[in-house]
Amino acid sequence: MWHHLSSDWLNWADQLAPAAQKINQHLIAALDLPALARAADGRGLAVLDLASGVGEPAFGIARMLAGEDESSLHGQVIASDIVPGMCAGLAERAGAEGIGNLSVVAADMEKLPFGASTMDAISCRFGVMFCNDPDAALGDASRVLRAGGRAAFMLWAPLVDNPLFAAMDGVLGNMLGTGFADAGLDLFGFADPTSATARMARAGFGDVTLTTHNPAGRIPERAAFWKPQMEMLFGPQLRKASDAERGAIDAAMFEALRPYVTDGHFQVPICFHVLAGVKG
Ligand SMILES: C[S@@+](CC[C@H](N)C(=O)[O-])C[C@H]1O[C@@H](n2cnc3c(N)ncnc32)[C@H](O)[C@@H]1O
């Protein structure tokens, strides 16, 4: 299904980049790149970003490792995704932004085309839950990490804590007959902290931590702020809808999210986890 969504992801990527960077900081902090750099003793870090889509958080990590600031961080990022269209879009964006220490490899994160113990860090933002076998993906992440390397996964917390997704699921289910389940999207497979932590430990990671974050933006109530996420998850279905249906969807989304309007602004929280561990 992701094969049909790469154009939607590319359409919105630049506009969403500032908001993405705000939440990415939690994922990047969990990698503790400064500690990995100290352990690497001058060798540049090798970071693999899995299920990169069209660039998050690979771009931010590559910029940190570009060696252009006063920190001692430097290294290379490999961005990867199973969908060739996502990889092509990502490569095009990286070229346009002049990011030189990033390469792109099309890869299924369940069977990575990299040798054992070749990476210092692995990042993955909202990706592992979409694998056919997420435990195989966690296991392969552990395989390619060096001993002492760190992995961090950003994961959606439950639907009930993500009102934007709850509204989208209800509205599109009613209007187009396709919610997350019908579209084959399982966003919440790692929503339960206890089970997510246990899966990470079973994959061979030690020092497993899970932190939960609940930021809320402040967006003028005139803005149909759900549009990017909706198109990036349901682009093909929305393209088939009539103008009248799309207008009705926006009206129903506004109604569903109206309880979150304060002072002329939507303040809709999102809730996600960062699950991290160290290769033993
Ligand atoms: C929700 S998007 C996240 C993209 C990006 N990390 C971000 O946060 O903007 C999920 C991505 O996972 C990719 N994906 C799904 N299954 C995969 C797999 N088995 N291996 C690698 N990538 C996969 C999809 O192609 C899609 O780009």
C-alpha cells in the first residue's frame, strides 16, 4: 500500500519538516550520538535510518553528523525504505538540500542488506509497526548494530490518545467506507508500552527504555490541519472521492475536532513513544 503513497509524502514533506524536527529531537536524543561518538574514538559514526519515507529523521541526523558545528560529531547516514518511489523522492530532496553525508538504499527492514555489526546507531520513525513481521525487523536491527550500538524507534501510542487519528478513522470509515483497518494500516501495534518493551528485549536489546510524549500544536481553527496526514495515509482513496465528498470530509473532521478548539485555535495533542535499546 505504501507504493501508492510516495507522491503524497513528497507533496507534503517540505511543509511538514519544521514540525517533524520538533518531535524528532526525542528520537535523536535516545540514540545518544555524543556517547557513541566518544566510544568510536574519532571514527565517523555509521547511522542507519529504517523506513525513512522521504527523509525523516534521516535528514536531521545527517545534518548533525555533517561535522559543520563545534560538536565532535561526524559520520554518514544511510536512509532506507522498502518503496523505491520513497527512496527516489528522498534522494531528490537530499540533493536539493545539499546533504552530502547521506546515501539511500532501498531495503526491507526485515531483511537488511548490510553485514552484521556494521552500524553504530539505528533510527526508525513510525515504521516498524508497518512491517509484516515487526519482530524480524527488530531482530535484524540488532544484527547489524555493533556491540554497544543504540537503536531507537518512534511508535504511535494508542488511538484513544491520538484524537486526530480517531477522528480520521471515524470520518473516513463513515464517508468512504475505509478506516485504518480497511486500508491495511496498523498504526498501533506497538502502542502498549509493556508489550513494546518486551518485544525489544526479545530482539536482543539491553537497557530498554520507553518514553511517552504528548505535544500539542496551536493551529488557527480555519486551517484544515488534518489534510497532510490524511493524504499521506489515504491519498489514493481521497483522489477517487468527489469534490462534494471531500468537502463533507473536511466538515466532519472539523466537527469531530471542535472540542479541541480553544481561543480560535486547534490544540490537538498527539501521543507517541520512543522505544530505545542497546545492542549487548
Ligand atoms: C509512516 S511512514 C514513515 C516515514 C518516515 N520515517 C517519516 O516518519 O516521515 C512508514 C514508512 O515505512 C515504510 N515501510 C513499510 N514497511 C517497510 C519495510 N518492511 N521495510 C522498510 N520500510 C518499510 C513505508 O514505505 C513508509 O515509507
